[in-house]
Amino acid sequence: MLRYFKLASRYFEVVDLYSVLGALKDLYGGRYLRPDVYVISLIPGDGIGPEIASATLEVIKKVVDVYGIRVDVRFVEAGDGALSKYGQALPQSSVDIIRKSHTCLKAPVGETSADVIVRLRIMLDLFANIRPVKSYPNTQALRGDIDLVVVRENTEDLYKGLEFYISNNTAVALRVITYEASKRVAEVAFKIASGRRKKVTAVHKSNVLRHTCGLFAKACRDVARNYPDVTYEEQYVDACAANLVRKPQNFDVIVTTNMFGDILSDEAAQVAGSLGLAPSCNLGYEYAIFEPIHGAAFDIAGKGIANPISMILSAALMFEWLGVKYSDDSCIRAARAINDAVYRVLSEGKVLTPDLGGSAKTYELASAIASKIA
């Protein structure tokens, strides 16, 4: 199905690729029985987190009602507020709730982000961070035909946090890259590409970081040999950063290391219009956590003007993942309905938050999206 929209006095063709995770069915292999009720942990977070979480809940309530999906949403405390209240950003009681749920939807947290999401990624072995980026109408996208996915290794690299002082004036950080972690995230990237436009770009800096990036590149090349129908290329991270601005339409799936992926996916989201439009999935073999890629935006917290779309689209990814893992067509349809509702509201251009050039409130945008689900 093809759609067209106008941007800067030109019309662009946009391939409708709502399904990001559909090609990952063999990761789960029909091993999981569909539950009667999906237990969803919800972390409201800090800053604008509670506002966009509440807005997203309105959309979730509508879609589960329309598609007959039974959910039990359980609120979980984590982040700056939890640190002030309990002395821990991620209390054990919160971890227990998350572990007992089928999945988790997380709003942004503040300065304790590393103590929350980075810890959860490692604890639950959520090894692939999947960040789809696409152009939408009535946004500030550089082009109308941007549709790519960044697949970022999620458990190692400098984000392991292995840093220390060797003198009062010198600090050292250890960059950990393993072949096993690199290979499994590359597998995810190639599977996703197989269901899309069949192109993978591995991004690294092996001309300088010869051992760590060299090992990552080797793992990607080894996996590429098993996917002869997928075009494979490599780019240095600085070249990729430039090409995301120069010709973002040429990318399909980017696979890269943890820190590079964190930076490049934010850049790609802004090139496509706004960080407020970009969802993400922290994927593991057994579990997944879904969250916006942006931060807590304390500067606009409480004003009711935050764009909730990134979290709403993260909820769509969550339903798609539940549908894939548990072979539940109702969840797949729910994911598509949310994506379609977001597209329709943006196409109309009547209800837009300030970051998108409008004056709508957070709840008004969420209500408009919910109203399109039927």
C-alpha cells in the first residue's frame, strides 16, 4: 500500500511499512501460549513522563476496547522520583513487578536514566534496541520518503559503565565489544531488513578502533553471508552521520554499536521531523521494554504541551511485539490501528503540539488519535 503527501511543494511516495517486528517471529517460534490477560508494567517516569504516559493510556484504552484485548496495566515507580522516595532509582519491588508482567511500557526518566533503563537492559538481556524512524506529513522532515530502522546493540560498549580514575587528572573508560553480542544484534537487523527493503548498513569506526569496531564489523560480515538476498554495506560513523542528513532516503536498516546507535538514532529522528515522533523497542529473547527515545524535557514539564506521539507509537510497537510473540492477530491489528490513527491525525494537520508547529495540548493530540481508532 502506498501513500503520498506534500512536503515543501513536492509530493513524495511513502511505502507503508508499519510492521517493524513482524520478521522476528522465528525468535519466538510459537513457544508461548497466549495469556487471557496481558499484564503491562507502566513506568510513568519524570518530567513530561507522567503527562505523555497518561495520554498514551487513553489511546491504549481505546484500542483494547475496539479489538477486545484484555490488559492489566500496573504502575511501576522508577526514576528520579523513586530515588528521592526510596533511595533507589529502580527499587527491587519495581523490578519484581516488571519481571512478572508480559511487557513494560516506559516513559522517560530524568538524571537516573542509567540506573533505570540501562540496568534493565542488562538485567533482562534486552540486547537489541530497535528504533524505527519515518517521515510523517505536516512535520519538519527534511524529506518525505525517510523510512529506516536503527538497530543498536544494547548491552555493552561504553555504556557498560566501566570507567575509573587512574590519577586525579585522568579517567579511563573501557569499551567492551564481544563477537556474540555483535552477532546476535546483526541477526536481528538482517531479519528486520528481510521484511523490508532488504538492505543493511553496518556502522562502525574500525579504521581507528581497530579491535572493538573491527570485531563488530567481522560479526556483521559473518551474518551477512547467511542473507544473500539482503544488500550489505558498511559506513564509518562520521560518514553515516553526514549521509543521514545528505541522503536519508538511501538507508533501510542501520546496525551499529551501543553509543553510536544512541547518537545516530536521535539524529535520524530529528532529520525525519522530531524526536517526539520516534518510538523504540528494547528487545530480548524473553522480554521487551518499549519507550520514547527522547528525554524527560523538564523545561516543558507540567505545561501540558509535550508531544505524546513517540510514546503512543512505542505502545504500537508493544502491541506488535505481543502479537508476534504470542501469535495474537488482535494485537497485530491494534498496532496497525494506532499507527494508522497517528498518520491520519498528522495528515489532517489540525491538532499538532508546539514542537510540530501547532498549539494543541498533549491530551488534545492523544484524544484526536484515539478518536481515529474504530
